[in-house]
Amino acid sequence: MSEGGLTLTKAPVVEPPKPRRFRVTWPVLLSAFGALVVLLSVTRLVTGATDLTSAGAVNAAVALAVPIGLAGLGGLWSERAGVVNIGLEGMMVLGTWCGAWGALHFGNPWAGVLAGAIGGALGGLLHAIATVTFGVDHIISGVAINILGVGVTEFLSKITFAQMPGGGDSQSPPVPKPGQVSVPGVGDGLAALESGHWFLVSDLAGIVRGLLTNVSLFTVLAIALVPLSYYVLWRTAFGLRLRSCGERPVAAESLGVNVYSYKYAAVLVSGALAGLGGAFLSLVAATAYREGQTGGRGFIGLAAMIFGNWRPGGLAAGATLFGYTDALQLRRGGESVHALLLVVAILVAAAAVYQLVVQRRTRAAVISGIAAVAVFVVFALTTTVPSEFTSVAPHITTLLVLSLAAQRLRPPAADGVPYRRGQAK
């Protein structure tokens, strides 16, 4: 274009560079774990809360994380196929009762493990019939199963456990427990290193000793289910078809996938995993079945699944986090949870710096910075945490983690969307 003898050319539009997508790799995970251990070690030295990295706390955290992780893994299977499952709590309740009954009836704890999985799977079958076959709203069906699980187990306890010596209307007699395993030759040496309370060395010794000694065989089985689920869902044709039912069920149907069958399979596996989590509570975490034993862990498992962005690895990290806070408040209460406030303040401050420097999100960085300062002020002005707060620390952690992780969450595209064979796209 020319004007007054001058030729004007339109300047090319320069698009801003797209932000690089953050990828979670093994080096990143190992670096994050190392940084977390250093942070916990520094906090232990500053506060004197030796239980932060003790073998007992780590062992208890793993045990408390197992039922949460199994429930979350059950939710992962179901929602990857497009079926929302908030009935995990009710399926866990069925698992606790069936696990105790199976172990007592057959005199073998592994029979109880199998019975717990079957009990949870029956709850999953009911959920699948309601949502997949009859098109009932997924949330309504899940709530109904939660209510039904409590009522059915209460009735069954009265006609079974109440007639047994040592049992009652709301609890079973003591149940046989699965055995424990330890890596030979590591306990005494690591205990000596841990008792020295040296920076980082003692913390690593405590963590490793907690992971390798006095671990229930049921815990080993539960941990193995995480990589197994990843392999099945992301490395097999079956898993690809199942996940396609949660993303584009109509497209999957057009390629010959029986969407109904895969949804049924996913919800059945979901219920069985939640039932295993319930059986763990009655067979390992306690000496017997007791009414109300799940304590909302099915819902926390659902939160762990969301925190993990519907991926097994993230789910395991979320379950470990919630189990760790639960272990601290059970073991040392106010002292350990108070020390954890300093860890939270540092992590939130680091998140604020990341949001400001890397993500260029000034408002979010300011909010995170204010939150970090507020938490640090509470830590500096107090010496302990009230018992009323420590008892709900795991639930508060759940809310905080979900609120901070909400920016990166991506559920399956057709999660909770009703499906009917032959429907238009």
C-alpha cells in the first residue's frame, strides 16, 4: 500500500511463544522427592519434631495410605470408563464387613481379602446396573449405595457377628491377620543411623526403615496394584478401549467396541478395589470389623484420584500425602502437625514464586504469597495445634491440595455423561 509516494508494508504479527508444557519424568520425581526430604529434615532440626521422618511415622503413613489409594484406584477405573463413582465409600463399607466375615468363616485372612473384593464388586455391580443399564444419574446411584452399604452391613452384623463369642451388633470377633515381611539385615543398622538425629542421614534412614520393615503382605499387594493398573489401562488394547469409552464412547462404538461391556467391567473392578480397601481396614489396620470403620476414606480416595489428575502415579502421591498427615495426627498430634505448618508455609511460598516467575500469573502468586505468610505467622505465634484441628488435618489437607491442583485437572471428556447405544455424536 502506498501513500504520498511512500510504500507502507504491514508489519508481521509476532505471536507470543507458547508456554512449555511441564512434563513429569523420573528425574523430576526423584528431584522433587529429594527436595521434600531435605525440607522435612530442615523442619525437624528447627522444630525438634523427630516424628516427621521417623520409621514409625513412615510405616503408619503407608498403612493409612493403602485404603485411600485402593479406593482412589477404584474411582480411577470407573471414571476412565465414563462412570462417576461416589459410591466408593459404600463399597468400602461392604468390603470391611465381607473381609472380616470371610477371614472368620474360613479361618484364613486371605479368604477375607477375596471376600472383601467380592463384597465391593457386588456394590459395583449394583452401581453399573443402575447407571449403565437404566441410565440413573451417577451421583444419585452413588449416594444410594453409600446409604445401602451402611444399612446392609448393620443388618448382617446383627445376624452373624452378634451370635459369635467376642462379637456384637456393631463389631466382629478378632480376625486373623495377614503376615508381615521385612527386608533382612536392614533394621538394626538403619535404626542406629536414625537414632543419631543427623541432618538428612537420619531422615533417609528413618524413611527407608519404615518402608522396608514390618510391612504387611496386604500392603505389598496393594502397592503392586498401582503399576499393574497403569500397565493394563495405558499399555494394553483392553485399556485403550476402556479409556475410549470415557473419552468418546460414540466413536468407540463406531469402531466396534461394546461400550456397555467395558463400562460394566470398569465399575466391577472399581468396586472390587474399593472392597479391598475396606478389607484392609478390618484385617490389617484394626484387629476386627467395627461399624463406621471407613471414616470417610472412600471420599478422600476420590479426592486423591482427582488430585492425581485421573492417573495412577498422581493418585498414589495424593494417597500418600493424606496418609502421612493422618499418621502424624494419630502419633504425636499437635507437635507434629504444628511442625508441618512450617513445611506448608515453605511449599506455598515456593508455589507463589513458581506462579510469578514461570507462569506469569501475578494475581495467583500474590494470593499464594499471602497464604504462605499467614501460615508462617500462625506457626511462629503458636507452639502446638489444638486437638480439634489435628483430628481434621487430613481433611483440611484434602481441601487445600484440591484447591491448589484445580488449575491442571482434566477429567475424561465423557465422565458422567449418559450413554445410549446408537446415539448421535
